[in-house]
Amino acid sequence: EGGWNGTSMAGPAVSAVVALLIEADASLTVDELEEIIMNTATPLTDGDYSESPNMGYGYGLVNAYDAVSSLVTGLGTLEGQVTKDGEDLEAPTFEHEAPVETYAGMALDLTIQVSDNFSIASVELQYQDANGDGHTVEADRISGDYKAGEYAVSIPGEHIDGDSFTYQWVINDFGNNEVTSDEYVVAVEQGITVGYSEDFENTPVGWTSYGMNNYWEWGEPTFGPGKAFSGDNVYGTNLDGGTSLMSVSNLEMPPIDLPEGESYLQFKQWYSFYMVNDVATSLGYIRISTDQENWERLGEFGGDGESDGWIDGEIRLSQYAGQRVYIDFQYASLGNMDKAGWYLDDVALSDTAISSANQLGILLQQNDRNSLKNIKAEDILETNNTKENQSKDNNKALETDVKNNNSVPVKVSSQTEDSKTGNKSNEANTLPLAASVSVLESGRSVNTDPANGTYTMSHAAGDYTAVAEAYGFHSKEQSVTIDADGTTEANFILEEIDQYTVSGTITDEATGEMIEGATVLLVEDANITPVETDGDGNYSLTAYEGTYTLRVVAAGYHRTEVEFNLDGEDTITDITLEPLYTIPGGEIGYDDGTAENSRAFYDAGNGWAVKMSLPEGEDSGIVTDGVFQFHGTDWPSPGGTEFAVEVWDATGPDGTPGEKIAGPVDAEATRSLDEWTVVDLREHAIQVEGDFYMVYIQTGANPN
């Protein structure tokens, strides 16, 4: 019925697999059932979650066949690589901004942009620690893909001391073309002290943020206060929007060496926190530590919900006189309902107090009238609030951990004559392919990793036929024997299919005139971009050899389809179009526009299809407009106005949607119960035969 999702469907599916397992072996324990289901699940990954298991898809898609097979015949592994002939002789390139300075004992986060013509195999950072010991750390990709991405690594604070810190990058690609950067030297400062001030106008050195759903950002605010207290820039929780997620976001200052005597942390702050029955669901805390492991909260801000403008903040630090300390600003929230959160400006260390605590809005620890503790959130908020506790198992976690490490760029380096490059070509003279590998007898399949062409598949033991397939390549089969608890390797080198060109002219059947602007496409291959005829009616398409249907669509003409072959040579196919002689057909009404209910999808890409029937006695028609009505701006909130229109035929089972005729056509909604949204479809020459469906497609996610 169009697909179902969520735990309401996952629960029954997993329960059914459990029933099959118990039928095969009634002695299985709950722990054994869980282990079998996790070990036989089909791994799921994407651009955000590149390894499995992950926080996006867990262990993957439950696999009943492999789960039961593991009990009946045993389970083995089929793995290998799918490639094509070719060589990777081009070395990767990179861009890197090195910091001018950092602080002793404080972790240093570094990022680098790397790109390659085929795939990036590894990005490593090499450095010597304060004791002279060498280290090589593999960087994690935090954005992009295997061809072009941003990579990050974090150097532990205990490795940074002395007067300077030196490092270099080593990058390798699929063809083993290695690039080594120049050495970068970063000055190491010992710590800040009384007299320090930071107005955030320039990149703040030594400030770093991390945490669960980390919201801290540095820059110019467009949300919240709308402007800084002084200058242009601040540190704030999401500069361009609200803070709706549960969060523990920590903004850590550079290390502080406090002198003997009085000392105070002073700053300007602006906050807006959501209140429930006079209790703030979010608060700002000042925390201090002498070892970056054990933290104490010195004070809290925001229990009254709104600061009503920029106000002073101050914390006395004199009880830590003569010590090195670490201070962070912790934003802790159970969900701030898109309130702005906490913004900071003009942070300073002084030996003179500016006012009393009561005048500064400090809520002392003994007064927790509006504290998050009242709603028993402490255990949640103390989770994942240190760098050491941040998960590095998936790219999302690493991205929030390093996104706000601030370093002053000293130099941008890319591959030049000064870079040390080793061109070691791939010995096999092959290149990786994005392909699928299937077992014909079971129908089981898996996709290769496009970065290196490798694949792995758990499968019941036995003798099978494996086949590798990739778009634009001839498929290849291979007989394999999979042993229980064993690993079988099957590698494939695929041969590319020959390409040829179909070309010709599109003319008017009645007048013989050339038709400009007609759309020409190949029905069987959506990877071939449709083209439009030029002023002389000419078109040209290049495709792999095979039999195709050429479809031509032009405003004012009947849609025409012609079959042709690309077999060993280019071909010329001229097509004439029959003019469309139309009379007004009127409006097909589904609803009178009276609002009974409104709905919105959570995920983008979903849609509603409304069945339309032509007027009695009519067998075909041209769809000129789609007419929709949308709810007002009060719901969903904030919602949006962008959507898409598609037209489908009714050739599916029992008259359900069968094949898409046209679309998606981008459109913009008028959100009003008093006005219709009319989408002009005339230029698309949408011809329908009998019943059809007008389809609304939601293009934006999470409207509410």
C-alpha cells in the first residue's frame, strides 16, 4: 500500500524472524536469538554513516534467509572486489589551514580538504609529541564522499607542550599515489591569565566546543539577539536558528593559569530558554576543572527564561588561585522548543569584580528553584559532556566534536612541486566500480563500496553462482562454493559496454517545419539526460548499445515513441509529430475545497495521489493545470511552501498508480484555505489515456 515504516512495522518483521528461528531450533535463548539476528542482518550505510553498525541504521536490515540458514546449513562469507580495466596515475590534492598557535595541554583539532579523481584510500597525520615520540593517526571523514571530503583528527592535549608543535599530512589514493605535505609548525602557548580578553571579532584561538548535539557556533548572529554586544561576532548556540534538540554543548576556553590573589571570569550574555510551569528546560552553566576530567559547576544562568537583552555575567575564581584550570560554558537542554539558547560576547579575566552575584543573574547552587535538577534530567545531561566521552564510531559524532575548533589560518597548502609525491600505480591496472554482486540461486545481493570496489556478504553454505553487475558494463558470472564458517573470495573485472549515438530531426507532420524545444529522451535509461531540439529541430543522444524507445514530447503535439537499436554503429532516427488539435475540456473536480482535515509528511519524498477520471465519453486528454489547496500558515509550523507535482497513469493493480507520466514539476504553495494553488503544466504536454493520478510530492522534511 505504498510502503510502511517505523517500529510498528519493524517489530512484527523481527518477531516473525524470531518465530522462524525458534521453529528451526526451539532451544535458542534470547541472547542467542539476538546474536543471530544482528550477525546476519544486511548492513546499511550512507554518506553520513559509512561503517556498520552505526547510529543511523543499527546493525542493518533484518535478514530472515541468512538467519535461518545459519542454523540449518551453516553460514559462510562471500567477499571480493569488482573492478574495471584502467590505471590511477593522478595523485590526490588537498587544502589545509594550519593554526598559528595553540595551548599546552589542550587538545588540538585539525581538518583538511582532500580530493581525488577516483577515490581517497587514507588520510593520516604524523607528528611528534612533547617527549619526542612519533605518532601516526588516521583521520576520519566528517563530510563529503570518497572522492572529495573533509577529514579531521584530534591531537590529545597531553601530547602538546614546549614551544612548538610540528605535524604533516600523508594522503594515499586507490592507485597508491601518495602525497606528503610540508611540515607545519604551530606555536605553543602555556596558558592565559588575568588581563586576557576576547571579543570574538577575529578567530578565537584556543576555544573549542564539543558535546551531545553540539550547538555552539562562532560568527555573526542572525537569530537570538540578532547582533553582538560589541562588534559583529559572538559565540552562540546555533547562530541562525533555534535549539530544539536535547543537548549538552560545551564551549571550552584556553587553559587558564590563575595568579595568587583575586580573579574573576567576566562576560556579556544573552539567553532565551523555554519555560514549563516556571521551570527552565535549558540552562547555562559555568564549569571548572583542574584536570579536564573532573568538572565542578560554579554557577548557572537562565533560570528566569529570558535575559531581556545583553547582561553581565561574572564568576569568582579566587579559590583556585595559583593553579592551572580549565573553564567551559555548558549549555544543557532537555529540548528548547526552538528558543535561541545562550549567546556570549566580550569574555575577560580580571582581578577586580564588576558587581555582586545577585545583580549579575547568577543562580547559586543552593537555589535550584528553576534548575533542571527539578525535572530529574541530571543523569541525561551528564552523559557525553566531555571530549573523552564523545563517540567516534560514526561521522555525525565526529562532526559535532570538531566543527567549532577555531584556528587562525596561516597557510593553505595543496599539491605543488614542493609536495613529496610517490606515484605507485595500481599493480593490477584496475579501477574500482560501484556494482552489485548477487547470488542467483538465493536472490541475495550486496553493493560494492564505490571507493575500492570491495564487497562482503554473509550467505548460507553451499554451491552457488555469483554474478557482478554495474551500469554501463557487461555482467559476469562465477561459480562459488561457500563453506560454513569459512570465507570465499570472488573477484570480478567487468568490461565496459560500447557506446553509440542516435541523432536526427523532429518536424511538424502537417507543415514539415522543424520543431524547436522538443524534449527527447530514452525511456529505458533514466541515466541518459534528456535533450531539447535546437532551432533546426536537431537532437543527439549517446547511450550504450541495446534496444531503446525514443520518446518525444513537445507542447502542442501528441507524444510520440519510436523503437530503435544501437548495435555496432551510430544511427539516425527522424521523427514527425502530429499536431494536437484541442478544445477546452473543462475542470475535473475531486473536492469542493471545504477543509475537512490536513496532513503533512515527516519525511521528504512522500506524496498523495488523487485519482482523476476524464469526462464521460472522452478517452484521452491533455493535463494543463494541477489545482491544490493548502492549509494556512498556522499548521504545520513553520512548514514551507515548496512542493512538486507528478502525473501517474492508473495501470497498477485494481487501478492504482502504475507508471509515472510526468514530473516532478517544482511548484510553490499558497498556504490559505481561501485560495487555490494552480500549477501550470501546459509546457510539459502531459497526455493521459483514461484514468490518471494527480500527485502531490512533499520536497521538504520535518515541516513541524
